[in-house]
Amino acid sequence: MSQSIRLKARDINDAMKIFQECFVGRRGSLRCGVFLIAFAGGVFQVEAQGPYTLSQNDSSVQVNLGGGVYDWQVDNVNQLNQQWFYYRVGSTGPEYSIDTIATPSSISSSPTRVSATYANSTISVKTSYLLSGQTSGSGKATLTETLVVKNASAISQDFHFYQYSDFDLGDAAGNQTVQFYDNGSGSYYEVIQSYGNESLTETVSAPAANAPLVQAGLYDATLLGLADDSPTTLDNTLSAGPGDVVYAYEWDATLGAGLSFTISKIMSITVPEPSVLTIMWAGAVALALLRRRCRAV
């Protein structure tokens, strides 16, 4: 990989990003090897943040308070490689995973819900996740996420908040498509990823701040620019695929002291059940094979 590893100036953030690529995201053997060597040698420390396992009926998901969720199982099939949240304050910079704000606090959890707050003297982000599974075999589940971004300082601040998503529907990385949709106002409130008959629909309630920017693309190690050292502005590419697709949201807001905005969204996985005709056809084939076997005996 061409991206260099900096163990001093940005050790915590680099560690989290490399950790995500090694153990949550796609594997990069060289960078993962360097990470493991550095970790074993005590060059930096990364505090484990979970995971918290949310589970209900046919569904479970891993919530890592390092910044997001992964391994969303629906009827024992993983549908999600990684969804992560990033932020930037001001116009320069790189973006940072939200866990670099501070160690998560005010953690509250139950079998289907977990929430946590990351806060320092400049910014506060509260995350809440709620899983709703359905009857086993239904092929359906939803994950509701609520994020509150607050200006914790005494002056006006320019905030940029990002969501990066890498769904692998059917536990397959390729041959998938993704498309953003608006409601006629230019606000891209919905994105749909498809793989055969399977689909992921994410519906977002945009905050009162500016309408979100979006970007769809094919997977690469820069995470649509969020894992490099430059400030990122998403480019409103609305579709991608077929291939190993990913997508991202960006919310920009200038907030006065003590002000906040809320992002509410729901993600729904649908894996259609086999049709009656398909089941009948499969039964007929099985019966024919059984008869042929009986005649042979």
C-alpha cells in the first residue's frame, strides 16, 4: 500500500484506521503486519471498545465503540463489512474516527440497543444503535441509528461529519450496485444497494443543517478519501457498480456555541424468501431424483 504509517504525530488515529483495515475492513497484509509488530512492541496502545453484540430473533450485529458497526448477520449470513463514522472541525485537516474525540462515556446497553457519548472541549458526538430482528427465516432486519453532533465550545465552529458504509450483501463483496435517491428537493435522503434479489435500504432524516453530500464508488483503501491526510468533500457521485461498491454521507454545519444537530436513519436488509413456484420446482426435482434412484434399485 502506498499510504505511509505515522506512529508519532497521529499514532492513535493511525492505529484505529489500520486496525479497521486489518480486523474490520479488507485485509492489507503488509500494513497489517506492520501494525501487529508495532502493537507487540508497545509503540502505541489502542483501547478495546467492545464489541457489543446486539441480537434479536434472526439478526445480530457487532457495535465497536471505536467508531461504528460490522458483521450484521441476518439469518446467519453476514451482510456488512464495515460502517464507520468520521468527523473534521474546520477546513483543514484529515478526518478522524469519532473515537479520537475521547474515550466513550455514558455507555448504556441492552440486548438490542447500545449508546455512547464522545466529548471533549470542542465537539460532542452521541451515538445510539437499535437492532430489530424478525422471525427466523424471514430474511429481514432493521438497524436504527441516531447521532447527535454538538458544538461543545464557547465559539462558533465549522463541523463536518461523515458516514462510510461497506455492505457485502449475501456475504459477497462483488457484483453489487448502489444508487442514491432524492425527494425532489435535492436532498439525498435514501440509498439502495442491491445484490441479486437482496437489498439494503438506508433512509436518512437530514438535519436542519445543509442537505448532505453523498458519494458512491468502488472499494479502495482510502475509504472514499476519509483515510488519507487531506480534507475530504464528497462529490455527489450517485451510483456505482456492479462491483465491490461502497458509499458515504457528509453533513456540514456551522454551529454556534452549545448548538447541535441530529441525524436519524434506519437501515433495512431484505433477503426475499423463495417463491412458491421455486419451492414447488425444487420439490419436483427432488421427487424425480428419488423415483429414478428407486427404479435403479
